[in-house]
Amino acid sequence: MSIVNGFVLNNFTFEDNKSLISVFSKENGLINLYALGLQNEKSKNKYSTLKFSKSEFEIFQTKDPEKMSKLKTGKLIYGIDISTMTYEDYLYITTIFQVVEKTSNFGEVNIRKYKFVNDVFLAFVNHKDGRFPIFLYFMLNYLDFVGRKWNLVTCLKCNKRVNKFVDFNLKERQFICFGCEKKPNEDLKMELFIKTLEYFSFAKAGKIPVETYDSQVLVKINRILMDEYKNEVGLMTTSIGELSKGRFI
Ligand SMILES: [Zn+2]
């Protein structure tokens, strides 16, 4: 018997009472668990195995790669009730979970990634009113785990670390400094855009929702990030497709 802590990324039921639960865990990376009787009214594991839950599971772990570990008991730590969520929030959390599922491997342990997902999910659960920026914060910083981290530290042209950037190169996803651009930036939106990206790249997840943001700036960041995930990371999910449509403008 072993204990795993993790996030329920998916939950499929087949043949009435058999379920397959996909979990991104701290101890084992991505794992699939086989469970029986979750549909039963009296099942003690009903809530801990719902999609969008963080739970602690006691499992019968198999070392045989051909077989699947079996769920014994699950204890819900916290979760999100999708019935009380807006459609946009549903798309954000769905995308976050899909991105984690599609870019994680079975048995590949990554504590830094687990902690990042945990911080973002906790912030998402606790802040009903700041979920769009939390989503963007996740999508920007998760790029590090798929080898596509943006360089938001040095200037694209002179390679220097400067504290005054005035432009953003869309193709290279990198800032250009005041010295290289040779003209002052009079575009207030560009200034806010740069500030917001810089803030997202260093702030802690829990701090993200309390700031005030310019909605046009967030929409622009969303558009570039969705484009990055579709075209560079190569992830095209239904929710990324929906979020790419620019329906927030
Ligand atoms: Zn420069």
C-alpha cells in the first residue's frame, strides 16, 4: 500500500461501476488509477476522485507496467465546484489541467512542477474574481516546463539586462530596451503590457489576483500565449481553441 497526493486531471467511468482516474501526483508524476463503485451513492471515494480535486489517495501500487494501480481510499483536500463557475473560468481550469496532462509523463517525478501547479490551483480555488490573470500567469510560467520559457530579462538587440524596456518583439517573445529602440515609448498600453508580463514572470501565484490589471493588456497576453501553445508547444485542445477566438475583446 502506498500514499500519493495529487490532482485529479480526468475521471472516466465505464461498464457502470468501473472508473479510470488520471492523477498528476507529487510522488509518482502522472498515474492512472483504477477504481470501483464510485457511482455508488455511498462511495466514500466519490468526492476525492472528482475532476478538479486535490486529494490524498491510498493505493495498491503495482510495479508491473502492464497493470494499473488500484485505488483503496481517497481523501479530498480541496476541490472546485464547476457548477458555480462561469464558462470562462471553466475554460481556464480545463486548459490548465489539460496542459499538465498532455505535457507530463507516467512515473516522471517533478517536485518543482508539482509545487507550481499546487500554488496556481490553490490561488484559482480561492479567488473567484481574479481567475483570468491567474490563468495567464500559469500559461506564461508553465512554458518553463515545456522548454519554451520566454526571456523577459535581457534586451533582444543588445542582450543587456536593463530596467527600462519599451517594446516587445512578438516573433522572438522578448523585450527591446530604451537604448536600442532610440525613441521614447508613448504607447501607454505597451508600457502596461511590459509591466504586467514582468510582474507575472516573478510574482508568487497567491499575489496575482489582488492586483489591478488593464483588461486589454490581459487579452493581448492571452492571444500571444494561446498562439505560443498552439504553434510552438504544439498543443491544440478544445479549450485552447475557444480561448484563441478572442471572444473577450
Ligand atoms: Zn537593448
